[in-house]
Amino acid sequence: MRVLIVGAGRVGESVAESLVSEANDITVIDPDAGRIAVLQDRLDLRGVVGLGTSIQTLREAGADDAELLVACATSDETNLVVSRIGRDVFNIPTRIVRVRSSEFQEHEALTRDGFAADVVICPEQSVTNTILKLVEFPEALQVLEFAEGRVSLVAVRAVEGGALVRQRIRELRDHLPGIDVRVVTIYRAQRAMIPDGETIIEPGDEVFVLAQTKHLRRLIRELRTIDKPVRRIMIAGGGNIGTRLAQALQSDYNLRIIDRNPRTTQRLATQLSSSALVLEGDATDEDLLTDESVQEMDLFMAVTNDDENNIMAALLAKRLGARRVIALINRKAYADMMQGSRIDIAIAPSQATIGDLLTHIRRGDVARVHSLRRGAAEALEAIAHGDRNSSKVVGRRIDQIDLFAAERGVTVGALVRGEGEDAEVIIAHHDTVIEAEDHVIVFVNNKRLVPKVEKLFQVSAGFF
């Protein structure tokens, strides 16, 4: 696929990094020659220095032949103008636009019709949704939903004392009678393992398990002791993400939000209910955190625009007694380094956003994509179409499909069959047969195998 990316910031870099390993022809436009040079040194792509709103620059970058345009510059206005030019001047078939302002989300008709955006992505909302799931399931490292929330993939770090720790996976059935689950992978010492029934779960393992969402709490209980429910939350940072989080949490939690900017705190005080306490100050100030009882907080979240401040505030809050801390870290290297340290969860915004983008980029009928392990793996919800003659998967048992039987990096976790309230969730086994219109949830440990999975769910021309 010929992909044109406007903007070489963190989101643009993440999109390029995700797609370049899959044999796509990628060109990135950015006015910063230094950013372009760094990307070209790291990745096999073409860079063009210039403005994405320039027709001449777009033409030089190959917009005439582009199949996909991803507009993810820092300015919403730039991205919207690029999208309109992409359609009206170059007739690019698919245009994805990144916006930050909530107003553009509230008026999607304007964005889609006026600015020709096929898909609108908001990174701040993606990050907010990710964090809200971690508030709901405080023991989890990641909670990802499929099939309109019916099925969830949860990542949990196994700890000593969990009922299943140091036991074989096949014993899950004895511990969870009547509940079918699938352990799709285990990361041990940063290396992926495709488990079978005889695999023993060890303390420290990062275990990815697929199950019906309604069974998640019982499942997590088998891998680690259940934490107390979150009641008291402190948020450091009142920007877009901090504000969205506070608005979502204020009615159900004892909430405190800290920001050093007096204008920001004044705005928050008018936007939030009286139940939320807004404080002006520095979240790295030990005296302030102590005075505001950070040691009594069930969850501390550092979500400012400064990586170093987020890291220091989260580490300080943890040392002072906060039960669980989350830090928003833009630099991927920092996030990789801090994950699993004294900081319980390090969230890279670009990785929280990339799944939304990939959902609309993947070939075949892909309903949902989630990026895992900061881009190292991927989980897809693909829809099986056609019949046994026109499809490579319909009417076949999972162990009869070469990719699933031969590749150790691809695992079918579950199927969702039917629509609405009558939908049936089927945890996949080797003899499960895939039927037409099944939603098939596939876990891919090796990103290089994603194109094979996409091709597998593409029907032959005869189907149409």
C-alpha cells in the first residue's frame, strides 16, 4: 500500500514504524528537516521536507498515487486542510485525520463533509479511554475490548500468591468451572512464549488472557490477589487528558487534580463539579503531595505534557505511599524503561492511538485493532466473509488453516458469532470451525505476520 503521512511527530513516527515493517511504500512530509533525517536513518521510508498544505510538496511526495493519507501534524487546522486537498486535488481514496480539539469531535459532520475526513482520530480521547479501563480494573496492565465490549483481552502480571501461579495453564478449567478462557501469550523476561496446557505460570510473567468481559474479575483473581476498588484518585496535570479524565471520574470517585498554571486551575474549577478538589501547585512538590494526603490515594496519575515531570511525580507519589501510579510518557524509550519499575504503568500516547489508526488501515474487513507491548504485538478482530470456496477460513477448523497451524506467532483466541443480544462468544480451540460472518479475534506476536493474517481474511473476486 502507498501511504502518505503528513507530520513526523510522535504519532506520525508510530504510524510509520508500524507500517514500514509490513512492506508498505511510505512517504513522510514534515517541515522539520531534522525529524525527517532521523526517520530516514531509522526506517526504510522516503522523507520530504515541506508543508503538508502545499500542493507542490504533496505532489512531490507522491500524492497522485497515494492510496492512504494520514494527516497527523501538530495543528488540527493543518490536518483538516490536508485532508480536503487530498480528496479534491489528488483524489486519495482514504483520508485519516488526527485532531486534538473536542469541538471537532462533537461536530463530526463538519469534519467529514466539510474537510473530507473519512476517519477522525483523537489521541487524547484514546489515552483517556485506556486509563479509564485501568481505573475499572486496577490489577491489569492493559484491558482491550473487542466485539462491542463482549470480549476483552487483559494483560496481568502474575504475582506470588495467585491461585494459578506456579501451576499449569490447563488447571484454569478446574479453578474457573463453567468459564472458558484462552491464554494467548506469556511474556517472560521480555520474551514472548506461546503457551500450551502444560505451560507453568511463573511469578513476574506478563500474561495475556482472552475471555468474556463479564468474567474478567474472576479471571484476574486467579493470577493475582484482587486490589481494593479504586475510590481516591489524584491527577497531576489539567491539560486535555487531565480534564477529560477528571470529567469522566468526578461523579464516582473522590478526586483531586493538581496543575501549576493558575489559568488552568481556574478553568477546571468552573468545568468540574464541587465534589472535585482543584489545586494550584507543582506535582513534584513533596510537601504539597503530603499535605494533600497522597499516601491515602488508591491511584495517582501523572498526565502533564512533560515526560520528566510525569516520571518524577509518579515516583515521588509511589514513595510517599500512593497504592498505584500511572505516568504518561511520550518518549517510547522512557516508557519502555519505566514500565514495571516503581511506576506501575507507563502509557505512551502514540501507542494508545495507533490501534485506532490501524483499524482503518488494515486490509480485509478488520473491525478492531489493538497495539500491544508498545507496538511489539497486535490483536485484530477480523470478520470472516464468503463461503468455503471464496474464503480461506470459512468452513474450516482452526487446525486446518495453515497460518494458524504452522506459525507459532499467530493465535486465534475467540470467535463472536451472531449480532446484538443473541451474539455467542466462543473461545477458540483447535477443532473450532469458523463460519461466515464470525468475528475472529487473532493475536499476532510477530508484527511481520500481520499481512499474512490480513490476506487470509480477504475473499476471492468470485465472492463479489
